[in-house]
Amino acid sequence: MEDVSVFEQVSDMGHEQVVFCHDKASGLKAIIAVHNTVLGPALGGTRMWMYENEQQALNDALRLSRGMTFKNSIAGLNLGGGKAVIIGDARKHKTEALLRAYGKFVRNLNGKYITAEDVGMNSSDMEHIAAETKHVSGMPESRGGLGDPSPFTAYTTYMGMKAAAKKAYGSDSLAGKRISLQGAGHVGEFLIQHLVKEGCEIFVSDYYEDRVKEVVSQYGVKGVGLDEIYDLDVDIYSPAALGATVNNETLSRLKCDIIAGCANNQLADEKLHGDLCTEKGIIYAPDFLINSGGVINVYAEVIGAGTDWTKYKCEQVYDQTLRVFNQAEETGKNTQEVAIDIAKERIDSVAGIKATF
């Protein structure tokens, strides 16, 4: 396959700016992708992951930042979309020096990009980054921030899951529903808490076996293998880790009525696999809509609002998700397309009256 240049990728996905960050002393290798700043400064978390190669890291940064544009727009936030990835194993390579070096690169963008936590990062890490830049959110409560946004990401995912159940079954009760959760990370664990309270039967897999053992022990869920998760006969499949787990191979195996999870970029191809979900009779809850709780909480910190405002905004995701389902049914488009259309409509309407950030 012919190689695609970086500039072709950036142009095709509509990005404004991509920054490659390197600090030899700390070992930092990071990519900051700013997708769109029509609605405001680009806000999106920093992910630390041991990518197989640098191209994979770039692809992740580009896709995630684009998703943040739509997420922030459809959530009604005055923010553009951006995202960053740090190449490395968060359990082995993360140091104060590396995080502070990264913070300097964020500072050099002069507020065009505001960072927060994502996979492999936590609120304590934000403190180290904040030592070098003020353009960081998701700070610990001890530092005047609103703390870990993960509970709110899980909460909107839960709201979206209930809306999907309402569409599929006529009731938003999840009691007795069989749910397979692909990922038992921080957000996944908070989601498990909601589902356990509703009396769901939960199956969990994760890249880290120790995480599976922990949630099995604590919540009484059932642990399964990484690949086995796609073959279970369940009501809801919930991707809760990395993206693209809804693809040609898995869609031929999944036996569920609903796909609703907190992972980003769940569809390997938005058009192809969104349409395939519709053809198979699977209700797909758009990822960037139902996992928006975290960024809503981070934005609340930026504007000085409290958790009551955050919860109010998070609860609106339920009705917005039902709106997407109904509009998809009316137009014949898949649900991901409809959600993107709604997000783009807001950006386009503002673009006519306001220059980029």
C-alpha cells in the first residue's frame, strides 16, 4: 500500500495543526493534534500508550482530536477539538520530568490547546504538567480543580446505554440485562458500579489481567479472555478501552442488540461499520456523544462551574441520544453520521460569525 504523507492525513481529516514533541533528556515523544477551534480553544485529554509504531500513534492522535471536535460541539460546550498522545508505557516510562517536558510544549501553544487526563494518565499527572503550563484541566480537588473526570464519563455512558435500551426494548431499565464490557480501566470500573446497582449480569475483559481480577473480586462480575468477549451472547456490548473494536471481524461475531460504551472511535470505519450495525439490527450509541461526561466536567473546571452544573449537562445526554436514534430512523442514516451532522451544524453556524481561536 502506498504511504500517505503526514500532510495528506492532516488535510484529509481537516486538522489545523499537529505538533511533534521530543525531549531527549526525559525520553518524551508526544504528538499534539489540534483539529478545529471554531467554537473555542481545543480541549482534549492526553493519552499515554505503548503504540506499536509512531504511525499508529499519529493515527490515534488525529482520530481522537477529530472526535473531540464533535464531542465538544454536540455537548454544547464552547470548545474546539484537540488531543495528545505520549508514546510509552504509563506503568514504566512515566516520570515527573517527562510530564513537565510535555507541559512546556502545551504552554508553547499559548492556549490554543488545553489538556486533561485520558488513558494512562490521572489527576496527579495533571499537577506535574501544570507546573509548566496553566492550560491544563482535570486538576485534583486539593488544587482547586474538580478532580477525576472519569465518574462523569461513566455516567453519560450509562445515560446513553439506558437511552439505547429505551429504544430497543421500550424501557430504559437495565435490570437483568447481559452486558459485555471490553475494558476494566478507570472509567470502566465506574460504569460497572452503575450496572451492578441495576442488577445487570456483567462480563469483563481487559489488556491487564490484574484489572480483571480486581473487578471480579470487588463487584462479582465475570472475567473473560480478551478475544472471548466478542463471542458472548449478550444484550449490550460495551467497548470501554481502545478504539476500532467494532470492525469487520468483530461484527461477524457480536451477538447483541446494542453497542454502547465509553471508548473513543469504536467504529473502525464510521460509514461502513455504522451501516453494518444498522443492517444487523444493532443500535449503536455514538461514542463521542455518550462518553462526553468527562469533558463536560473538565470544561466546568475551566469556566468555574461546579459539579451540579456538570451533572445537569450530563443528564441531557439521555435525551440527545434518543434524538439521534429517532433522526437516524427518519433519515435512513446510521447513528454515527447523524450525531456528526448535529455537531457539524453547530460548528458551521458559528463559523460564519467567529474566526478560529
